[in-house]
Amino acid sequence: MKKSMFVFIAATVGLFFIFTTSLFCAPPPTGVNEVIEEMGEFEQSYETGNWIEAKEAFEKIRKEMGEILQESKTEDPLLTEVLVSLEKHVDERNEDRVEGKYILFQNRFFEFIKKYDYEVHPILSMIEKYVVEESAEAYEKKNYNDVISEMSETGNLITRARPFLFEKGVSSSDVNEFKNKVLETIIIGEKGDYAKMGELLKQVQAQYTTFMQQVKKN
């Protein structure tokens, strides 16, 4: 009788664990990756003054976010409010205000999606795009201000990415070193020493590539 009761309790606990795990580690809604991809297009468009393409990218982001909120059966008034303000500033073609609201949108978006389960968290992939792809392309084309912009975005995002790197075994000291190297790249670039900026950029790219290899391995 005791053994039967133990088996019953064990099975119940096991089912509860499976249920709660699936509840709290659910896969992300359809459209998360699409939003992240359009965020890159949106940022590149408004930073280069291409407001028509920026508006098109924003409309895609808003559409995908509406579908994500509907699929997840979630209301997020703050996220909705930020999108309304962001659209207003896009229509005004006010780059400074768009930049500020866009950063708020990024922060709220990543806060919203952090409850889902990912093999590689989207924020890590987004940083990889800034660091490895877009900054390298900008430097090759001698668009040094764009390199500084990509590094600034990386600096903004890396703090939020820290817990996702830690859970994959990347050390705090390595993340701090990376962040300091990003800051140094920005400072050197702003001083106009583009040769040194290129050297630092290669170091930043190599270190983040190592991070991603460790993330994907674990």
C-alpha cells in the first residue's frame, strides 16, 4: 500500500513537473524572429535618413507584434504605448526621438519575450548581427559613424544579454572585458583613429564569436 502510494505521488509530481516546465518554458510565438529581423532593417533605415523604408519596416514590426500579442493571449499596454509614440516620431522624421523610443521598444520587447524557451536567445543573435555582420560591413565601406552606432547598440544590449550568456557558461569577467572593449572601440572611433578602431573591432568580433560558439555548444 505504501509502495503504491509512493508510485502514485511520484507519478503526480512527475506530471506536475512536465506541466510546469512546458508552461514556463513554452516556445516563442510565431513572428518573434521576424520582428528582430525587421528591427535591424528599421534601425538601418532611420539612421541613414531613409524614412520611407523606415516606415515600411515599422509597419511590419507593428503587424507582427499585434499577431504575437494575439497568439500569446497577452496584453502589454506599455509595449503598445511605446509603439504608438515610435510611429509618431517616425512620421515626424525626428531621428533623435525615434532613437530614444526605439531603445525603449527594444528593452520592452526583450523583457516581453524572455519568458519563452530558446536554443539561442534572440538578443544574442541580434548582438551577433551588430558585431559580426553590420559593423564589419560598415567598416569595410568606411562608414565609421555606422560602426560607432552598431557598437553603441551592442553596448546597450549586452547588459540585458548577460544572464543568457551566464547560463551558457560565459564568465562575468569575459562579459565585462567584452563590454569594455566595445566602449574602447566607440571612444577610439569618435577620436578619429580609424585604424585602431579596426583593430579593436576585430578583437570584439573574435570574442563575441567565441561567446556564440560556447552558447551553441551548451
